[in-house]
Amino acid sequence: MTILTIVLMAMTTWFTRVAGFMLLRERTLGPRVRAVMEAAPGCVLITVIAPHFVTTNPADILGLAIALLAAMRFSLLPTVVISVVATAVLRALL
């Protein structure tokens, strides 16, 4: 069942990416639509981490603080890597 879930999630991710490319490939995007498309990954990331803002787990709260500090200094990918590693280490230690 787990493998089936992973495969279905991978297929869904692939399909949404390909469908977006196929639908928008011959269109010229306006500045407003382009801004929305560029903000979408950050919004998705926020929806993933937002529930952790109400946690009482000190490792998660410290991980969020580290993520916020990293986000002020680095771009998205280093911020995600730093945040994931920091939270994993904090969860193992605390």
C-alpha cells in the first residue's frame, strides 16, 4: 500500500507539472500572472510548515526559528536544506 501511495503521488506531481507546462507553453504571461506563478512555491512551503507554528514541541519551534533566520539570509533551496537538517538534529537531540 505504501509503494502504491508513493507511485500515485509521484504520478500526480508529474502530471500537474506537465499539464501546467502544456497549458502555458504557448502563452505570454502578464506580469501579474508571472508574479503569482513565482510566488506559488513559497506559498506551498508555507502551507506545509504553518501547522508547526502551533506546536508545543521545542525542537519544531527552534527549527522554525532557524528556518526564518535562514530565509532572511539565503535563497529557497539552502533555506529548505538548512531547515530540514536543523529540525532533524533538534528532534534527535531534544
